[in-house]
Amino acid sequence: MNVIVCHARHFTIRRIWRCPTCKTRRRMLFQDEAWYGMTMTCCHCGDRWQDGELCPRPAKRGWRKEAAAKATAEWVAAGRYDRTAHRAWLAAETGVAA
């Protein structure tokens, strides 16, 4: 039996945005996935939203600190936003000309 597992690739965007949980402006990590929409993670509280809906929180001790640290590391690595690179990535992912 052959099993193929695909993981959606994403384009990382960093923004300063109002976190619905923290109720203040925070560093937010956005991950644009061509077929699944945008996922947003707060670098402070670790909460995630996809297409405006709060994602389930893990039943795991210390998940907030872990999620916030991961989001912060990805936020730093993302660098400045490049609209042209984002459009080219989206075109390559969907097969539609930019």
C-alpha cells in the first residue's frame, strides 16, 4: 500500500496587528496557503485564527509559550514583506498568471 501525504506550502508575512485575544497591537505571523486561506498567529499569546475563526487550542500544558516562541522565530525569519514575491508564489502555487 502506498500512502502520499501532502503538506500545504505557505508564504509567511509578518505584521503588527490587533490580537483578538490580547486586545492590543502585537506582532502577528500570517501564513498564506493558496488553497486554505490565511492563518494568523499571535507572537505573544500563541492563539491562531484561520479565515477569522479561532483554531482549537491544544490540551497540552505550556502550549501558549511554545506556540508564541515558534511564531516569533518564524516572524523574525520572514523578513520584510515583498508583494512581488508573494504574487509570484501565489501564481506558482495556483498555476494562474500573476
